[in-house]
Amino acid sequence: MEKNITTSEEKKRETVLVLSSRYMGESNRELGDILMRSFAYTLAEQKSPIDTVLVYNEAAYLTCEGSEILDDLKKLQSTGTKILTCGTCLNFFDLTEKLVVGEVSNMYTIVEKMLAAGQLIKP
């Protein structure tokens, strides 16, 4: 006889946010910058935070010195959100020493988190 598994017994599937650009959208960078700042602020204000934020490509700038969304990312991190920035990307853009929030990650972890996500969000 099969055992019925209740939701509380199931392994929790993470909600993962993927950031691959400094901007939200593709058509206008000025608007995309405004939208990303608004998105980060609104996300940080939510009662149900994201479990993990995966940051790669030029989005690596968002977790480093000078980013306009650092306070929002720090707020997310303080509520338990794990922020992982691609180390190859940090190296490519010469940002390794400028990382302010989260931790350095690699493609193995990024892929693992994406594949295991219950919900994958990309603004």
C-alpha cells in the first residue's frame, strides 16, 4: 500500500529569482533601470520572500559597490534569501573585490538551483 504524502511532509521546493541583466526588459535601458529599482524595492517589501536569487552576466553589477538596489538586496538577504553571484561573471567584469551582498557562486550551483526550483522567476 502506498503512503500518501501530505504537503507538510513533502520537501519544500524553492522559489528562485534569476537576474541576468542590470535592467528589467530589453527595449529602453533608462526605463529598464527604473523598472529594476522598482522591482527590487517591491520584492524586498513582500511578506513571502524569494528563497534564492541567482545573479549572472551583467546583473553581477547589481550585487556590487555602486548598485542602486543594494539596500533592497540586503533587506532580502536579512530575511533569509540566499543571493548567489556568478564568480566567472564577477571576474569577467573585474568586480570580484566589489561584491557587497550575497556570496560568490559557480555554474554548477546555479544550474542545480534552477533544476530544483519549484518556481523560477525571471523579470
